[in-house]
Amino acid sequence: MRDTLLVISALFVFSTSVNSQTIEQPNVALKSHQTLEILKIDLSPVKTEIYMTIENRISGGNFCADRNIFLTDNEGNSLKLIKADGIPLCPERFNFKSIGERLNFKLTFPPLKKGTSIINIREDCTENCFSFYGIILDHDINKKLDEIFSVVDKGEPINAVNRLIEIAEDKKYSGNGVESFLYINIIELATETGNTAKAAVWYKKLLSLKYSEKDKYIKYLNDRGIIY
């Protein structure tokens, strides 16, 4: 019986590992804190683990995680934080000793629905709450986006806009929630390069999306004077 249980346990671990995946440094559309970053995300059938880091930029800085942190998908499904490792839960705080010091921590949530391509993380608190919107989980799209943003860094924003549009118009990526990420970057880059006509077209496409967090993207653009 003991040998049988060991075999079953081993099979469970194997099946779980086969269905697990890791996304290293996923692309993110919007985030609240400049120095807060997502290092990687581990997805499995039993949990979702998000590894993060934050750099202190002020004298006497501190940081904590609220108990009310939620992960949402593009369909609006919400998952509440199970536990936090490496960071105290508010009102307890981690006090940085110096400017430039980093705090690495992990947030654990219930498992995501299979096939989820984009998620958001939102801390529901009263002061200095953090959030991430448009976290890309699709390996293929993340790779393409990394290549495109490297083109921007090389000083070729027009080329980058055209490549983003190619992805946005590819039917295999439609309906999986990543449209908002693509649209907002197309609009910003097209505006920056003076192609307001193209930016206006994609702004209208963004307005027409049926996405629960669409208003966050529109507000981001409007706050930067981008309105069409």
C-alpha cells in the first residue's frame, strides 16, 4: 500500500510539473509604482505564484502588502491573495535601510483558468496601493513584444507601430484579452511619431473593446493628453 501511495504521489507531481509554466519578466501595460517589477510568474494547476521586487528610492522608505490583493483575468474573474512570502502584511512594514535597497517577495493566488493570456493585480487598500494592468502571460506574444520594444530602443518607433499592428490584426490573437495592451502601445507610438490619424483609428478600437479594465487604459492616455 505504501509503495502504491508513493507511485500515485509521484504521478501527481509529474502531471503537475508537466502542466506548469514559468513566464520570466512578462510585459506589462500599466503599473502604479515605477520601481516595482514582476520578475517571473509560475503557473500550475494548483496555484499562481508571482515573484516581485521593489527598489527603495527615498530615505526612510518602507513597504508592505495588504491582505486584500486581487488577481483578475480579462473576463473579470477575481482571485484573492492566499499568502505573501518575504514581505510583511500591513500594518506591519518592511523598513529599508538605504536608498537603492531591494525587497524581493512572492505573492501566491489560486490557479488561473487554463488558457488565460492576460491578468491584472490590484491591491485594495487606502494608501499608496500598487497595481499592474495588462500582464501578458502568452510566451509567443511576450517574445514578439520584446523584439518590438527593442526596435523602439533603437530609435525606430514607426517600424514598431507597424509590427504591433500586424499582431493586433492577426486573428489568432483576437479575443484573448491582449488587444488592450496592443492598442494602447499603438496609440502612444503613433501619437509620438505624429501619425494622429492612425492613432485615432486605434483609439476608437480601444473604446469599442468589451474589457473590464478598459477605462484604466483610456484614463492613462487621457492623462497624457491623448484623446481622439
